[in-house]
Amino acid sequence: METLKTTTLGTPISNNWDPDWIDEVEATEQELGRRCCGAHAPDDQPCLLQSKHKNGRCRFHGGVKNIGAPKGNTNARIHGLYMRRLQQCATHCPMWNSCPMRGKDILQIPASRRPYCVYEQEEMQNLRKMDQDIQITDDPDNPLWNDRYKTLHPLRGQLTMLRENINILQIMITRATKVLNDKGATSEHVNQTGENFSRSDKISAPLQALRILNHEHRQTINTYTRIITTFGLHTDVQA
């Protein structure tokens, strides 16, 4: 039976950690004087949250199942870049007051190290999974084209980035809709000139933001569709 490797303070060491990262975690724990999660924080430093699970990770990096890029993902670098556009956990989140992941410990660590929202990560993963279920081909009757397309088609990178833009915009629409539900669709506007004043309702900032996001979402989908159509590609949903 393989012996579990831990840091000096007893934090389980992930099999994915290389020696340099283990040294980073060790140095962080010595500075803190306690154990820490040690997973990669958004600023590429060890996560400072306390270990809450047997695997040594915190509730954000080890307490929620099915978070992360789908298995077999060939675009990990692109997905990693887009992950930075998800919101980090903090009081600015419209779900903060009711979210089970919130906590004072989040607010006690630097803003740059606060973890990404696990629910937005899960939504992103599900959207990517749907993308993986769709294969783009130039000949729907030739199954061999799928593999050749993955490696040779010059538009693959552009199409992947467009899909990521669509997914990110969908997540931002979900977030903006929550804010809109809380703030309302209109806001009161007061005009005053001397002793005279008038009140009127105007479109609220959350509704304006939602309109802009929906417009951008449609435009990106149209661009994606136009490329597919122009180059004679087809989309087939795989069972």
C-alpha cells in the first residue's frame, strides 16, 4: 500500500503536484503557521483556505464534484484562459447572501487568491460538455473526417474560441439575470430645476447590461454559424 505523502504540517500532497509546487505550498504553510489547501489559486499561488476534506483540498478545490474541464479535452489552454473570466467568490456576487460556499474565510484572504465561483465553473463545464457532443464535419456521411478535422482543419482554433465566447456570455447572462431579479427592470430618475422637479422611471443598469449581453451573445452565435455555413461544415450531435 502506497504511503500518503504530506507536507510538513500534514497536508496531503496531490499526485499532480511537481516538486517546485510542493515547495511553494510548504513555504506558504510555514508563513501562515497552519495547513492550507495548496491548490492553484487564480493568481497561480497556493490557495490559502483551510483544508476541509480528506484529500487535503478546501471546499472549492475538493468539495464540489465534477468541476473542471471535461476528460479528453484537447483545448485545455484555451479553456484555462477563459476560466479567468469567471467571477471570483466575494460579497459582490449577487448570490453571496444565500450561497453555501460563502464564508468569512473567503474575505480574509487577498482578493487575487479568492477562488472562482464553483457554480459558474459547473455551468461552464456543462456548456463545454454540450460542445463536445457536437462534431463539426464537412461530410456528415464520412465518420473518418471527425478525427482529421480535430487536427488539420485551420478553423478549429477560431471555432473553439467562438464557442468559449458563447459559453462565457451565457454565464454572464445568468449572472446579470440574477442581479436584474434583485434590482428590478426600472429605476427612479429625478430631475430638478430650481423649485421644480419631476420623477420618471428609466431602464435600470442591470436591464441595460442584460440587453447588451444578449445582443453580444446573438452576434457571436451568428458569427459562429456564418463560418460553419460559409465553409460548408455541418454539426452532428453525437449520442
